[in-house]
Amino acid sequence: MAVFPWHSRNRNYKAEFASCRLEAVPLEFGDYHPLKPITVTESKTKKVSRKGSTSSTSSSSSSSVVDPLSSVLDGTDPLSMFAASADPAALAATTENSRKKRDRDDNSIVGSDFEPWASKRGEILARYTTTEKLSINLFMGSEKGKAGTAISAMSEKVRTRLEELDDFEEGSQKELLNLTQQDYVNRIEELNQSLKDAWASDQKVKALKIVIQCSKLLSDTSVIQFYPSKFVLITDILDTFGKLVYERIFSMCVDNHSILPVPSAAERKRAYLYKLEQAHSTFIPPPSASSSGTSLEDEEMAYHFSPENVNDTAKETCLNWFFKIASIRELIPRFYVEASILKCNKFLSKTGISECLPRLTCMVRGIGDPLVSVYARAYLCRVGMEVAPHLKESLDKNFFDFLLTFKQIHGDTVQNQLVLQGVELPSYLPLYSPAMDWIFQCISYHAPEALLTEMMERCKKLANNALLLNSVMSAFRAEFIATRSMDFIGMIKECDESGFPKHLLFRSLGLNLALANPPESDRLQILNEAWKVITKLKNPQDYINCAEVWVEYTCKHFTKREVNTVLADVIKHMTPDRAFEDSYPQLQSIIKKVIAHFHDFSVLFSVEKFLPFLDMFQKESVRVEVCKCIMEVFIKHQQEPTKDPVILNALLHICKTMHDSVNALTLEDEKRMLAYLINGFIKMVSFGRDFEQQLSFYVEARSMFCNLEPVLVQLIHSVNRLAMETRKVMKGNHSRKTAAFVRACVAYCFITIPSLVGIFTRLNLYLHSGQVALANQCLSQADAFFKAAISLVPEVPKMINIDGKMRPSESFLLEFLCNFFSTLLIVPDHPEHGVLFLVRELLNVIQDYTWEDNSDEKIRIYTCVLHLLSAMSQETYLYHVDKVDSNDSLYGGDSKFLAENNKLCETVMAQILEHLKTLAKDEEFDWRQLSYGFHLRKRTVLGTRQESLIFKLE
């Protein structure tokens, strides 16, 4: 191998820095600057005569900037002119009309503060279940006449469809018996799909048959506990049917262009600009742009919808549907099916809906079963809120009709039915809650205070009114309930315990008080009255359901003393017979509410019963979730570092619980989350200037969290930071004590790093810890770190796992070695190991490392080594570490040192040129040789012989 003499160029870093520094140029800001904010000023124009010109315009604005938009309008702003020319009286009248119209629109639209039915659906299906066998009565029409020839005459077609309906009602009956709840649900879903399929295949009569068949199921209360869930399932089918009918009639209107489309935004813009060109001085306000969505509501908004514009075909089709429904003989299916298409009255007249709602309300009076009746009213209120929420009269009428029939619930007929089915009254009355809550919610939405007061008073006068009282507290505004808390407590005390348990009423009251504050003078009395009832409950499930709600009220309005009392009472009730094992969700909710209101953890952990409360979480998965919740709140709300021993001991126990849950089956995401929470805690621990106590804490944490690698990494960084803080306090001049402490920190890191798994994590930590040791004048310890890093390089695998994908490791190794070379510049040579011993060891490792075929990374590394050796040959290095003498100070430009340095450079250069020759032998790699040769020429300054050789190779 040919050797080429190396001569490093001497560098004057200060002069180079000065020549590269940008020249400071003073800036003069005039009136205009592209980043200057634009100010708009009102301008008044007037004509001024001046010698030498016909006219000019003087303005009260001092700005000289020309607005291109204003110049197009010839100095006239149409918006300003329109506002200036408007009559103040007319403007006030227009504003008033707009306000009234906006108020009407607000009343006709249900806002986001109204809880939709869809949010209640899942809760009802999950709550009202049964293990009894269910049945479905299917009325199957005969098959006669279905294979005949096509009917041409319209009258024949209509007669045939009516015969099909009659045949359906008089046809054979098929009953599906002994269905489980899941089988029943599956069958209802099949009927829903059959409805859609029949409609898609233009079998409208069959679709109507399915809807009538399903509606009849709502008159069956043979399995009464399942009725609320049955109502939800059947009304889903009714909603589907109503939507299909409405969309069909609406499409007939659009297809026949009987509803005038609104011009598009682009069309209106062009028309507006055209009119503006015709008259510059007249302002024509542009129409508002319309939405171009694809939903049915967006289509309705995009058309001028009016019953007068609906064509005769659409009206006839709509009337035909209502006539078909009116011919249904039974009351319940006729009511439900007509209510499902109530919105279609829009196609017939503007008052159609307002006329139908009172009639349908009166129809419900013919339903004898009070449970079936109240759910029918709930469905009517639900449809009414969707299509005409401003028609409050029908909602109020439904409510007051229900009050008149409320006594039927406690009548002999219902009692006999409950005896036959073996259902107790306390289990029967909650079946009314979903329907009654919905009716009350619809009525109370944006209702005036007087109406709510009247409704409450009328409920108060009824006997056995616990069910009504519960619905009032569930549906009315929380502020209304909270301000009358003592009145409601008085009403609860007077309720009969047998029908509806009082603890459910107190639970409903507690839910409202969690959302709104009662009068301050009543708060303690309210808690005492409620807890007197709650603490007497014998059933642990009833107790915890109430206590869970009232814990939030206690945390919100009282101190840790009252909270401690409540937690002690919960422990007392839930510990016997390990009742807590069946109530983990409620216990978790209590913990979350407590920590949500106590952000000061010194106060939280001073609550005597808080940690004993945590001990009730015996199931590991639940206990870990609770610990995670606590740590998340701590990280979020703890503003200052802490050294409080109470907090530290408690949180160490909680973090230890999370850490010990890790096993071989734990997912990486879960490990990452646990490590994040534990690291957040470690970062918030600070003992101030007591560095020894801080190190002791890190030693204890290392022993507790040894299974989570990110936590060990964080501990190593924390200890390194601790060593640097010590150096900062001592201003780099360590005493015997601080020097020993820093060496202890360095030893901590040196011991901990080998326990890590990630190869590059270890390499980077060895380098970082070595830099910290070097900064603290621990030269032998720094050498140990750097030697450990060098010995680890051969273990770097060819491929490494990055975010679940295997990636080549050479680019990461190149990055690490470049950083390593930057550090080696300032590392002084060991007196017993010769000149540049670390650089020589690293070069040997790089030479022996097995690189990928066709890879240039090795040569890129050698180029970086040339940079390092060139920097080492300078009289003064580019940077230094305070209180550490680098080789420029040790050798002082000694000729022997420079000779050894140049010899290394020649060896490295020979390796580079050998690689370039290898590339020249293969034509496929010509482009790599040219590229790398140019790269080498640009980044190095060589003697004449090497330069000529590179040009020759190029």
C-alpha cells in the first residue's frame, strides 16, 4: 500500500470566525414594511381646487400606502357607502326584525346542550335485560296472487296493494317461541334489514307489513323487565321506515324540479359582480353562500322548501302513505307508524305537524297499559322534538295527561299483572324511568322557570310520587334542582319507601349537586340529611352507588376532614365479606373524584383513610389502573419539585405497584406508559442542595424499577445532571468531599449502564457519562467510559428494531462515532498508554468491524477521523473543557506528537484511497467513486501528490 505524506494546514480559528460572521447593516424603517401591521382608518374625501390641476382628493388618513382593492373601486368603498346612506330608523327596524327571526330560529332548532336519544340508547339496552324466554308473533300473509301477470291499470294496482294489506292482517300467524334475549335482538335486526331490502327492491307494501308487524310487538308486556330494551329496538325500525318514506317523497320533489334550487355560491358571486359593475355607486349586498353537503338536511337547506311548491305527484304519494296507515285496525301500530312519518306532513301543509301532534297525543289515551302508554308518549315527544321542537303545547299536554293516569301504576290491574309475572313493585317502577326522563327532558328544555315550578308542584301533590320526583331530578336543569335542594330533601322524606327506594332519589339529587352549587348556608345540612339515609343502607351495591355520587359533592364543598369521614364510612361498608370485589368501577370513580379535587398531594396523602381505601383494590389490573390515574394527576398538577417524605413514600409505593405488574406478556405500549408516569415522578423529586439525599433516592429508585429500561435511562440522566449541578455549585473547583460525591455519581452510571438492553442506548449513555466525568475532572473514570463504548462497538448488529421495523444500523453507528470523535478531541492522553491511545483503539475496532457490502459508511467514518486528527495537530484546539488540560496543552506542538498524528493520518488516507481504487474497478460504482472523490476533495486540504492522485482517480 502506497504511503502519501500528510501535512495538516494550520488553522487560526479566531480569524476564521471573524471572517464568517455576518456584517451588521443598520436598517432604516420607513412608512412601509412587509411585516408592519395594516391599520384601517376612516377616510373622508372632498374636492380641493389647486393651481395646475383640475381636482384632487385630500384625506384625513396619513397613510401613503395604496390599497389595490380600493383603487379598483375608484375610491369608493361599497360597504361604507351602504352604511352611510342607510336610514337610521330603517336600520333599527331591520335589526329588530332580524333579532325576532333569530329568536324564532333558535326555538325551532335543538341545540348541542340537548342530550340526544342516541346517547341514551346504549345505556337502556345494557340496563334492562332478562334471562327469561321471549317470543315474537309473526303474521305471515299468504302467497296467492304473487305470481300473476303485470297489472297495467293504476286502479287495479291500488286494489291489489290493499288486498295484500288485508291479506297480511288476516293471514296465518307464526309464533317464534323460547328465544333468548340475544336471539330476539338478532331477529329484530333481521327484520330491520328485511325492511331496507324490501324498500330497495321497490316492495313498499312488504316494507309497511314489516313495520306494522314490529309495532304490534310493543303491545306485548309478557316479559315486562325487557320492555324498555324492546322499545329501543322496535323504534329503530320505525326510524328507518320514517326516513325512507321522507327521502322517497323528497326525491320526487327534487326530480320533478317542483322545489326551486338555490343558486350556487359561484353563480351568486358572478351575478353580484355584474350588478356592481353596472352601478359603482350602489351597493348590492351579496346573498349568503349555501352549503353543498350530501346529507338530507343539507339538501333541504339547498332548496326553497315550501308545501306550495310540492308537485301533485309527491303530495298524492304522501297522502297515500297516510291513508294506508289510517287503515291499520289496531291502535298501537297505527299510532307508531303514523308518528314515524310525522315529518312528511311538511309536504302537505305548513300546519300539518302542528295539527297532527295534538291528535296523536289524544290517541295515546286509548292505550290501557300505563307502561305501554308512557313509552308511546315518549316516542311522540322524541319525534316532536326532532321535527318541531318549537311546538311545546303538545309536550306539555303529554305530561299533564300522564299525570292524570299516573294512579293507574298503583292500580289493581297492574298489581295483578305483576303477581302473575312474579315482579316486585321496586323492580317494576324503574321500568318507567327512561320514558319519563325523556318526556321531562323534552318539556324542561329551555322551559321558563314558572313552568318548571308548576310541574314540580303538581308532582308534589300526587300520592306515591317517588317515581315522578326521580324523573324531575333527572331531567330538570341542575341549577333549578340545586337552588331548591332542601325542598327536594323534604319531598324525599315524605315519599313512600315501598315503591321507589329513597336512596335512588338521593342519588339523583347528588348527581345534580355535582353539576350545580346549592346555597352555601344549606350545604352542610344537605350532606348530613343525605348521609343519614345512605349510611343505613344494608345492601353494599345500593350503598356504593349512592356514596359514589355524594363523594364528589363532599370533595367539592368541604375539607379533607369530611372527605376522610366519607372514605372511612365507605371502607366500613365495603370491607365485610369482601364486598368491594363486586364494586371496583364505583370505587375507581370515587378515587378519580377525590384526586380531581385535591391537587395538593401533601393534603391528599394526609387524609388518613386514603391509603387504606387504595388497599381495597385487590385485583391487580384494577389496582394498576388506579395507580396510573393518581400518577397522571400528579404529573399534570404538581407545579414545583417536592421532597415531602409523605408524598415520596406514598408515590414510591404507587410506582412500585405499577412496576411490579410488568411481566413477559406486558405490551410495549403499556411498558412505555408506565415508564412515562414513573419518570414524571422521578423528575419532580428534588432535595435542593442536599445532593447526597438526592443520590440516595436515585439508588433506591434503581433497585425498585429495574425492569423498566426507560426508567433506568432517566435515572442515569438524572444522576449525570446531579453531578453537573454539583460542579456548578462548586464553580468547577471541587473539594475533597464534592470530588468523592461526583465520583460516586459516575460510579452509579458506570454500574447501571450495562444492565440496559438497547445497544445504542448504552453507547450514547457511555459517551454522555464520560463527558460528565471529564467535565468534573474524573479523567480515569472518563477513560473507563470511553473504553467501554469502544469495546461495545463490535457488538452493534447489522439490523436494529426501530418502532417495530428492522432498519440498517450503520447510519446510527456513523452518527454516534461522529459525536465520539468530537469528544476525543479534548480527551487528554493517559501517561501510561501512549499517544492517542483511544483513537488508535477506536480505529482498530472500525477496521475489524464487518461492514455491509457496497457500503461507504466505513470511509465516511475515516473522513471524520481525518477531521479529528487535523484538529488535534493544531497548536490550540477549537474548544476545551474547563479545568482539563487537553493534548494541545500537554504536548505543546511537540514534533514527536505531530509525527505520530501525521502517521495516523497517512494510514487513514491510505484506507480511503484503497477504497476509491476498489470502486474504480467496477463500472457499476463509477458514480460512487466520482461522488465520494469530489466529497473528499471538498472537505480536506491535501499536498500536491495526494491532490493529483484524486484528480487522476476522478
